[in-house]
Amino acid sequence: QDKDRFSLLRKPPIQVCFVKRAYAAPPAHVYHDAKTITVQGNVFKYTKSFPEGVVGQAYSCKQEEGRFVLADESNVPVDLLKMLDARDASVLHADMAALINAHKWDPYYAASIVGQFQEEFLQKGIRLSLVEHKMEKLDELSFEGVQIPVMECLFWFKYIDIAASWIEAKAGIASLGANAKRY
């Protein structure tokens, strides 16, 4: 019993590192969670990585009911939260999320809400989109000897920091450096 009582003391500590550097990439050990996302569908699972200045958030039917778009500061992916804070777009994102989350999971409804908010996000320096990725495979089951194709569309929100992605694409342009934000 004494062994179980002290088990927490033997676990490795969690180390937190806060870094603030002007226009320098954070060290490799700094926590990131929206540079790579995994979208879980009913059949398929897809992992997507993003370049510098781009973050994502899964929009999956497998997420908790009513929480399709994470908007509370306690559950928004850290990289997305940093981008929204840097661009003063947290309230805008929360407004968009509230409209999407008030509805049942429906990517076409979500896309229409994203369309309503795109201009406001652009004014904040963020290009917002809802991305659709189609996946297909032949099912193990067959009908009269013919394999049945299975198709599923997976969706995620993509947030692009216009200044950071421009700098990444056009390395060496110093005039935009003051607008660049690293996440």
C-alpha cells in the first residue's frame, strides 16, 4: 500500500517553458498542438501537418456533441490560441464557434458560417477556411463479387497568418518582419 501512495512522486515532472523571442522560432521542446492535427471520421483517420504560420483545428462528427469548434481558452489548441491572441481575433473566433456549435454537425452549415466570418478574419490578418478532404478505399465486403467502395469526407478549419505565411514564402523580405508572428 505504501508503494501506491508514493507512486505520484516517482513520475517525471512536467516542464513548462514560456519563450518570447522576436521573429525567432521557438526551441524544439516548446509545446505545440495545432501544427499537426488528426481528423477522425466514421471510417477514416487522417493526419495533416501545416507549415509555419498555418494552424488547424479538426471539425469531426466524432467530437463531443455541441463542441465541434473549440473556442474556450481552456480547450482551444495552444498554437491557435496564440495566433488568435496575436491578431486580436479571439472574440471573433468565439462568435463564429458559438454559431457553429449551436447547430448539429453539418460541414455545409459550418462552411456557410465560415463564409460569413472570412472578411472579418482577413481584416485581423487571418485567412480562414473549412477544408474538405475526400478519402476512398475498397471495402472488405463485396456485393455479388464486386468490392464496394467506401468514401468519406473529413473536414478541418485552417487558419493562415497572412504576414507569417507571406514571410515564410518570400524569405528575405525584411519590410514585412514587423508584422510577422510566430506560433
